[in-house]
Amino acid sequence: MSLGPLKQRLVLAMLLCRANALVSVDLLTEAVWDGEPPRTARKNLQVYVSALRKILAEAGAGDRLAHRPGGYVLRLGEGELDVLRFQALARAGREAAADGDAERAARLLRDARMLWVGVPLPELACSGPLRAEAERLAARHLAVCEDWAEAALEAGHAREVTEATGDLVERYPLRERLRATQMTALYRSGRRAEALAAYDELRQSLSRELGLSPSPVLESLYRSILTAEAGPPEAARTVRRRPPVQLPPDLADFTGREETVAELLRVAEAGGAVGVVVGPAGAGKTALAVRAAHRLGDEFPGGRIFVRLHDDDGVPRSLGSVTAELLGHTDVPTGAARGDSGRAAALWRAWLADRKVLVVLDGADEEAAVRPLLPGAGRSAVVVTARTQLAGLAPAHRVQVPPLTTAEALDLLGRLIGAGRVSRDRPAAGRIVAACGSLPLAVRAAGLKLAVLRHLSPAEYADRLSDASTVLDELVVGDIDVRSHMAHQWRQLDGAHRTALRRLAALPLSGTFTVEEAAAALGCGQTGARRELELMIEAGAVVSPGSEVTAHTTAYSLPRLLQLYARETASAAGARGRDGVPLPKPPG
């Protein structure tokens, strides 16, 4: 059966690579035209999708290709696509290994790796996104091969592992995990000298190409084989350690953000990527990063680790404290770098380099808190959440997290208090989410308060929130205090930015302003105002335009609740700012 012209096949290939998941129009456009789409790209995609629907229908596949907001989904069963079957077998094999059933794990993982029949998508390598998909599939296959080799060793199949790992090592000479299984298999097969030679070959390659030494775990295995006199030493037995998965729970009522989540997934799936999730306090950056991490289980067989960069009081943690927590998820011996945060960070990076791990670093204040933790090589990915742009962190892809749309905010409120209460008084519900600036944290605080105080009607609560001077007082429920989040962001700003923000806060709420209006509020010329606004955009205190515009038409805005907090500090400071310049009185 003919699948049509090349561009149509590229669309089908991308949909198959992301079967049962939303594939955005932007990603399909990139896959087909590789950064140079024609003006008619969207219309052409519709034509290709329509043709594919007819082909699927003729093949008896029914209505599998569905349109969804922002893209398309191709629905397939596990038995209809080798990639899905591969993923299911790999998942079952890893679960069996974790349960201690090495024989069953080896059988399932062998079945998974035997589905592999060569380089994926070789005829479609003209497309950058599909090349990335092919590399992702190849990395998955390699991880399954390593899982199988370790399970097969546990089950006593050393000779079979010796044969299989020889070819793999030729293709991936710097994979330490693969070398460890090869060395163990050779030793257990009575080929001790070859096991030692395999280590020496890796040591020289790492030194020559990366300037690194083998990991402490591999060094320990080498010494065990070197000094052993009879029988396989204990250290030569591959000890299976389940890949670390330490994530906060995904929010059951997570709402909207599908395009933003999809963007973050694309960033994380790119090997060696660094994604910075940027947004104001309360925008839901952590929830977004956690949701993406939960969806990426199959992409990161080496594990998924979440680490907060602040303690419970909002104080930044030391590098030593963070690296100690990270190394606790690895097989690096305890105490290998006790008291030396620099060496601990180096050991962490070396451990990452040989694996495909997703790391979420939550709440970075500055680039220096992140740089020592980033992998220098390999296919691991790091997602950083931050209120500032971390402009000096490069290369990095920034994912902006704006407030929810009004529809998304109303949906979240309905999930918290019941859709019926929202639909019965939708205008009041709209006033509530508007007063919350559509920030998820604030909407959640409002919703939980209404859920607990059933006697309080949405209209009455909306009236309370209509007084801008008491909004932050109202957005407190249980252990959720929106003001404390605003205060934390405020403390991150330097003195000059705080003074500027107090002045800008006197501008109308929830509105945009121009450079001219900012200059009047700041008491300086337009050039100075523009420079100050750009610095505050980097600091996360001012929202930049959504697209490139000229300096004369640029419109800026302040996050609503941060603006309210700035007004509070201005009021508390009296009629004069810290620099002695009178502050405008906020409009009533």
C-alpha cells in the first residue's frame, strides 16, 4: 500500500513516533519543513492528514486519527505498533527485575530487544525532528539491552551476555554500564584477562576523549576482578539497583497548559537538554515540571529525580546539601566526597554522563546554583524552575509559564468547588479568577476556601476580593498563603528593583503600560526606564511582550498579585520610598 508523497510520510512517521499522544501542529510543521514552512503549511498539513485518514480507513483501521486542540492524535493498540509493544515488554521486564525474578526479566527484556531490526526511520533522516526521534528510539533500545544483560547475568547466562555485549561495546565504547556487564560476563565465563583488558580499553578511551576517569563503581569492579583468586567475587556480581524515581505526586486536578506541557516534553526529550521553566510566583511552574516528569517515564530509563533548591523556610540550600541528596540516589559510595562539594558535584556529573536521567531542580535563584549540577555530556536532561530568567544559563530552552486563561482558571475553580457552583453564578466566578490574576496558586487558595466554607457564596467572596487592598488577606487557607509566595519573590529582588516596582505598582491593576508611562512613574527618561524594565524582565518582576514589537509599541505588565504586594510594601513604608523619592499613591 502506498503511503503517499514524502511529506505525507513524514507526518505519519511523527504521529507513529508519538502514538496515543497529542502531536502539536508546530511539531508536525517542523518535522515536514524543517524550519522553513510555506505560508500554506497548516492547510497542507490538513490535506496530508485527510489523505492519511483515507489510507487508514481503506486498511480497516477505522477512525484512528483524531484532531484535538493544537494538534492530532493517532490512536493505536499495543499489538499494532512495535514501538508500543517494545515499551510494554521493557516495562514488564523492569518490573520483574525489581521484584527479583531475574529469569522472567531476562526473557521479557530479550523479547523487547529482539523487536529491534536496525536503524529506525533511515529513509526519513531528512527531517530534524524525526532524526531526534530515531536517536531517542536508539537510546531506549540501548537501555533495554543493558537491562537485559544485567538480568541475564543474574539468571546465570554469562556466555550469552558475553556474545551480545561485544557488538554493543563496539558501537558504544564509552558506556560504563555496558562495560560493567561485559567485564562481569567475561569473568564469569572464565575469561578474566579479557575482562581486565576491557576495563583498560575504557579507561584509555575516557581519558583521551573526555578527560575523565572510570567511575568509582567500575574501579571497584576492576579491583575485585584483579585481586580475585577463585570464583566470581561478590563485587563482580552485577547488583541491580532500581533506577531512582523520586517525584512529588502529579496534581489530580492539574488544569490546562497542554501546549506548555507539550513544549516542555519536547525540550526534555532532546538528549542533553536544559529546560528552564520561568514564571511569576504562584504560576504553577513546579506543578508543570512534575507533570512533565511523570509523563517521561519511558524516555528516561536511568531514573527521574526531583530536588528542591530551597529549604522549607525559602532559604537557598548549599551546593553540598543538594549534591549529597542527589548522590544519595546513585550507586556512588557514601562518603566518596564528604566535605568537598566540588568533588561531589563532579561525581554527580560523571554518574549522569553514562545514563539517561531526568533531573528537576526546583526553585533556582541564580545560575550559580544550577551550573555545577548540569551534565557535561550524555543524554540526561535537566529541567529548572525559576522566577527569574536565569539569562546567563546557556544553552538552555526557556519555557514561559503565563497565568491560566480565563477558561482554564474557571475550570480549575470548578474542580475545586464543583462545576455546579461555578455554572450557577459564572459572573461571580469570573470576578474571583480575575482578582486572583488567574494564577493557579491563588485560584486554588480561593477554591479551597469556598470548598471548606460552603455557606460562603461565590458572589459574596467575589465582593470581598473586589477590594484590592485585602485580596492577599483573603487568599489564605490551610497551609496555602499566597502572600508568603509573593514575599519570597520580593526578597529575591535587589533594592533598586524593589523601589522601581513600588513605583510601577501605582499604575492601574491588571493593565499594560508603555515605556512613557513607566518613565513617568519611575521619574526618569525613556532610555533609563527601558533599561530598568529590561532588567526587571530578567528578574521576573515585569512581564515582557509576547512577540517582537518596536520600542514605540511595546506594552509591559506586572503580575497582578506581585503588584498588590508591592503596593502593600509601599504603604507600609509610608509616603516616601527608601531612596527618599515620594511614591505615587495607588488609585483607589
